[in-house]
Amino acid sequence: MKKIVLLLFVSLLVISATAQTNFRDITYKEALAAAKDEKKLVFIDFYTSWCGPCKMMMKNIFPLKEVGDYLNDKFVCIKIDAEKGEGPELAKKYKVKAYPTFVAIDVVERVLMIKEGGSVDGTAFITSIDRQIDPDKTPERMQQRYESGERTAELISAYAGMKLEQVYRNRRPDMSKKEEAFKIVQDYFSGLNDKQKLADENLFVYISFTESPMDAIARYMITCRDKFAPAVKDKISEQIGNLYKVEMQKYLIAQIPFEQQQYDVVKREIIDLGLNKDNYYTEAFRFIECHGKGDLNAFMTLCEKEYAQLNDDYKAYIMYNFAALFVNGDEVVKKRAAKFVRRLFMEMDATMIMFVAQQLMQLEGGGH
């Protein structure tokens, strides 16, 4: 019996190891030698002990199976503390200025990719790396392939993903690039049959190119959620949940206009899909519906009575855009709202105070 338990434990360790990024405990030179022997490239994660995004990547992104499978197959992966040991010299060599910074090199130390900053999506992270190390995925080459009529999932994912990255390349976002990316994907999706739309290779369409449960592609995903293969069904379910959560956030801060009929559809689907577990959305429903009626004094009364009982998510959503909820209010209700905010300052952390102070300025007439 002990032998069986031990074998089971060992097998679980093996499964875990193959489902996450294998960062080897070796030096830079040893990584180059290993890459040469294994005919791979070298992936370097430059980090520091105090870097929050670095820790987030280790906790949320590198343990993902798809990330581990991709990186382990192509790279010898190492982590380098930019402030210790050989780190400072190597950080200078590769001109590292922010953390985390990810560098991909070949065995003769030719730089193939330098990528700054963390990511919240594993698929987007490895797709971005792949675009930079694959000569067939340069911007020029992808454009040639697309204009020649190629419409493979691999190309569309990479080409549209590149357009999305270009949105925030400069200080001022270029939203035309986002429009291009979504049009590329929409055109591609429209040309697929039902079998192709449900194929694992097209998961990227639903994960990266849906923003609301009311989007045309999202409607298809929600309607056909039980038809996806088991391998991707969990991710589809997660994405559906995320879309409704974001939609409710938008209603909660009046980022989208309250239209009763459309709101009722969203609310009903949240309930029908089983997303209101533990009544997570029940409080949000009350606040949204109260504000949607247009009586801002009644909404303020609700805030004064029940804001303290909201969960931390809803408190943050409401406070970070509180002034926008009263944009159509008179000066009396705005003063009431400002007084309410001031009473809350003592229980807020420093980060929240910074954002809420801006809301207070707008309510009191100093933010115009």
C-alpha cells in the first residue's frame, strides 16, 4: 500500500512538473551550454525580490500548462535576480530597465526578443513571444501572408494579437489598431463553419476578442458553451463568467447607459447560467437598479445605508468612479455625495484615497 501511495505521489509530481515552466537552477553560461546540447534557445526572466508583477508572473502565469509546454519545448529557462550575483552585469548587457523583463537569445547570444512587463493572460504572453522569435511572424511577413489570403488560426491569432499590442505602444493609445484587430478576427470568425468555430485552435477568438456578453462572437460562445471540447470547456466557462462580471462593473459605475430591457437580459442570464453563486451579484443588482431609476437622492440613501455592507469589489468599483454616478445630479445631491465620500476617507487605504480624492474634486467642482 505504501508503495502505491509513493508511486501516486511521484506521478503527481511529474504531472505538476510538466504542467509548469521549468526554470533551471543554473548559471547563464550553463544555460547557454544546455541550450546548445538540447538544440534550444535561452529564455531569461530578469526579476527583483521587490517586484510585484514578477511575483504575479510566478504565481499566475508560469504555472499554466500552456505556458510551461510552450517555454519548456523551445527554451532552456532561467531566472536572474538583476540585483544579485551575475544579475547586474547581465541586466546591463541586455539593457534591462524595467521588471520583469524577459529576454530570448540563441546559443551565440543573439537577441531574439526583449519583452518588458507582466501579463495577465498566459496565451497572450506566449503568443507575443512566438511572434518575436519566429521569422515567419514578423509584422511584414504576417501582413504578406494575410493579404495573400491565408486564414489559418495560427496567423489570425498572431496578426490580430500584434495589432492589439500596437494599441498601447505609444503614450497615447491608438484605438484604430484595436478596431483593425477586432475586424480581422470578426471577418475570420464569419468565414468559419460551426465545427471550426468550436475547434480548440480557435479558443483565442473567444478569450482575447470578446469584451461583452452582448458581442456577436460572445453570443455564439454562450449559446454553444456545452458544445466545446472538454479540453477548453473550463476556459470557455471562465471567460463567460468574466464577461458578465465586467458588464456588471460597467453598469455599477454607469459606464454604459442603463437600458431596462438590455439590463434585464444580462441579469436573467447571470441567474440562468448559475453565475450568482453565494448571491455575489445580488447587492450589485440593487445598486444598479436604484441608480437606473434616475432618483439620485434615493441612490444616495441606499449608499448611506448599505455601502458598508458591500463586498470589497463593489466598494472599489463604486468609489473609483463615484463622481460619474452624479454627473446628472443637482448641486444639492452632489454635496451630499461629497460629504458621504469624506466620511469614508478614514477607512480607506492610501491607494484608494488617491483615486477617491479625484472623485471628490469633481463632486465639489474642482475637477473641471
